[in-house]
Amino acid sequence: MRTGLRIEMREDAAAVARRAAAVVAAAGRSAVKARGRFVLAVSGGSTPWSMLRALATEELDWQEVHMFQVDERVVPAGHAERNLTHLRTNLLAQAPLRPERIYAMPVEVPDLEAGATQYARTLQSVAGSPAVIDLVHLGLGPDGHTASLIPGDPVLEVTDADVGLTGVYRGCRRMTLTYPILNRCRRVLWVVTGSDKAGMLARLAAGDPSIPAGRVRRDNALVIADPLAAAALSPRRDSS
């Protein structure tokens, strides 16, 4: 078994969101103290939106926060399935984060390849070259995907770019961070809730590289899960 993945269990999805917010805020305070800024990348999902609402109440130097997207659907501005829509609703409307410090993936441009390249350059302008994100928040799909690193998609094999594009998945293409930048991140925070994730969380915990999530670096990673998602773990993790 590959080692290094820490797992915490909380009593329900709401508690997972609160704990995740506390972890993000602590990482942010450390990053600002060490480097003068906090570079954060976030994924979408119902529990993550709760996490962001909780994060808005945490102690953090919001003037030094730079927030990037882990992935985004190629759909119009304001669309209900845009992660950016929920980022603005659940965080920007609640916390004193400077609006220009949310860096939206440019999924509305005609040339998506050029858009992906430009987003990688934006990451470099904020987080160095090569870009190093302080903390990346990831989810886990029932099919083992994370970010928009989708089973069978050519984006899984990208090694020379930090941002890539997928084919059509569940009705639309996506722009996503790729393994190179995910595996350079200082910290990885997995937020996993729901019974449909139980089988894949067990495979992630076992270090199964046959699922996309299993190829993300583990030695700097923390999983926060609810009992439903953690049901198939063996031995069972206790809350801590």
C-alpha cells in the first residue's frame, strides 16, 4: 500500500465542511506568514460551497488571498453549473476577498486551448514559475475522477502543461488543472461526503493508481470524510 494519506472522519457533511474551512484557514495563515500571500485552488460541489461559507467566517488575511479554480465547465457566464457562479455566491458575497483575486478559468473564449495556456500563465504570475499552489481542494467522483481528470480522457496523460481541456463529459467539455501542478501543491485537501463515494474513497486510501484520483500526490494530503463516504474503509478511521 502507498502511504502518506491521512483521513479524518466527521459526523456529517456539515461538520466536514466546517473542519475543511478551518484547515484551509490555518493553511492560509501559515502561507501569508511564510510568503506574504495565500494561493488557494478550489473545486465545486455542494459540501465545498458549505465549506466556503464557513471559510468566510474564519480568521484570515483576505487581502492576501488569491483564489484559483481547479476546474470549470465550458458553459456560459452565470450558468447554474459554473463553479464560478457558486464561488461568487458562497464566498465573494460573504468574505472581504478582493473580486480581482478570484481568477476565473476563461471558458468563454473562442479558442479554449489558448484560454488554458493563458490560465497557466496567470497561475505563474501569482504563484511562480513553475507555479506552486499553497493548498488545493479536491473532490472525489463516484467514477474515481478528481478535478476534471476523467477516466479514459486524454487529459490524464498531460505532462507538459498545468491546465488542460477534456472531451465532453456529462454534457460539456471542461477546463482543469492537470497532474503536474496538482502534484507540486504544498498541501492537498480532499473533501469527500456521501455513500456514492464510499467505494472510490476506499480505493483512494489504498493508493489505487487505476483511478484518476489515485495518481495525485499523497504525502502532503488530508482527506476529511463523513461516515457515509468512509463506510468501506478498512480499518475504519476514527474522527480526530
